Amino acid sequence: MSSSEVSRETLIERYFPHKIEEIKAYAQLLTTAGLERGLIGPREGERIWERHIFNCLPIISLIPQKSSLIDIGSGAGLPGIVIALARPDLTISLIEPLERRQDFLEEAIAPLVASGSTIEVLRGQAQDFRDQAHYVTARAVAPLEKLKRISWHLIKVGGSLLAMKGESAQEEMKSVKNSLLHEITLEDLELGRIVEIRKGG
């Protein structure tokens, strides 16, 4: 059964049980300020739940409790803010180089910080930072080979790069050794493709 056949409210309650009002407020922000400021495309507003928010959820199944995470090229907060709302146990940093996007992210996370979530926004390129986390996530940032190159120093030994990819995932994986494709179908959600590259000792 796909998300279109299950009520949106049911999915919100299932995947954001502790942050129901917050995820609704974030979706509203995406379809208003996000649209007005060009962070999402003009035709994306009506598809914001299925195409953007629920689409980010499969990645959370790969992240253990209490992990730290850096979301690079966070843009409108996808997947970083969605992960933070679905998994309040995580410590999350959003890296974004563009000031207008940073301003949007700061506005979006303010209610989360106020309610106790551990989330911050860092302005710059991934290459500018030396912080490290258990996981680095990215959605529509760069081809896999480049993504690994710009983010590898941010990942702790034993951690992983988790890249959200589409149907081109298999092709991109040819350029990166030891990459692993996870095809994840959470209950009543569309298939998610996550490419994982683990950082060994």
C-alpha cells in the first residue's frame, strides 16, 4: 500500500509521534516561505509530503539511537530537519553555504531547539568544517564520487556516508569502491534508495 492510499494523518502519527505539530508547521513553512524564496520548485508545494517529507524517512532506519549526524547541502532542510523531527534522539548539524537558505533553516529549526532538539545550522561548504559525526547525509547534492570526496573527513571511523539516490544509484556506485545499496520500504511508504559508504579503521 502506498502513501497515497493511507491517510496523511496516519503516516504523520506513525513516523513523527513526538513531533506531530512541529512536522506540520515545517511542511507549512516549506509551502509558504520555502516556495516564496525559491527553496522548492513552484510545482512542489502540493507534493511536499509525498515527494519531500515522507521521501526522506527510509534513511532513518539505518541510523542507530543517539548517533550524531551532519547533513550537507541541507537546502530547505531535506533530509536533515525531517530526520530531526522523526528521530529526536539524534544530534544533528545542517551545513549550508547559501545565506538565504541558512536564514530559512534557522527559522525552521527555532521551534525544534525551543522544544529540546539538538540541532544547529552551520554556514559554509562541507570542506570548511572539521567537526566529525557518526553519519553524513545528503540529498541531491552531488554525484556519489564527489560526495565522498567532499564529506569523508566529516565522518568518524566506523561511521558512514548515507546518500539518498534515485534510479541512477547503481550506475553511480560503479565509481566508488565498497559502496552498498539499501533499498528500503517502510510501512506504507515508497521505496527509498540509500547508498552507504562505511568508513573503516
